[in-house]
Amino acid sequence: MLRNLAQGERTVSELAEPFDISLAAASKHIQTLERAGLIRREVRGRVHLCRLESKPLSNAHAWLQYYERFWNNSLDQLEQLLREEGSAQSPKSSTRKGTSL
């Protein structure tokens, strides 16, 4: 629904159309999006027009970008440590001299 609203205003019926759900179910979903501040609904007579509110999405995107950088950096550090550990364990260290069964 949010992707459709990114193209412009849509009615509740237009938002529900691509999904196999009733208008009542679509309306409940839209109410949830409204409470989350992601869309704004305007009533014009009997028609309910919905519009995307992009600011909360921008805030979420910024938050996700921060954590994406954090995890990428952490995983890069882990990869480097594992490579260093792997190169420190040479094949010579895995063979034991003077052992007998």
C-alpha cells in the first residue's frame, strides 16, 4: 500500500485492489498505517483519499542506515580477525612431532 501511495493519492478501494482482502480488512490496515503516522486520510464526500506521509519513513531509513553501517563495520572487523587467526594457524602447527600411538 505504501508503495502505491508513493505514486500519489489513492482511494481505499484503489489501495485494496491489488490484494486479496476485503475493503473492511483494507480499511483496518489503513487505520494502522494512519496511527503509525505513515499515511494521512482525507474524506471528500463518500470518498476516502489516502496520501503518503514520508517523514516517518525518512526517519526510519536514517535509523536503518546507521545500523547498517554499524553491522557492516562489525562484520568487517570479525572477518579480519578470522582471517588473521586463520593465517596464524599454519599447516605446520597441525602436525605434531615425536608423537606415537
